[in-house]
Amino acid sequence: MIVRLIIQDTDAGLRATLYTRNDPGEAESKSSEAFLVKTKAEARKMASDLARHHGLKTYRVLDKTLN
């Protein structure tokens, strides 16, 4: 299982998109959820909680913001 977080700037604030995907070689399963967050720390906490829920110790972050 892979958990990936993408953080983007929008007019309404920061958009955090969480993607989950099965490991390569397993049956294709992909899902995503998008949230508006106030801070990058809040987005990282959500990704961390999701990764822990799936029994993972790490997750990937792609920060597409200007700061």
C-alpha cells in the first residue's frame, strides 16, 4: 500500500489530496480524497494518520505550493 499527499494552493486555501494505491504487482486499487486545510502541518497529519491506519510507517509528500 502506498499513501501519497499532494499539497496545492487554491483560491480558497490549501488543498490536500490523499491518494492510496496498492503496491505494484497487486490488483489495481486506487482512491483519492481531497480536503481544504489551513496549514501544511494539518495536511501532513492527515496523511500520517491515514498511513498509520493502513499499518505503514511512511508516506510520500508532493508539495506544489510556492512557499
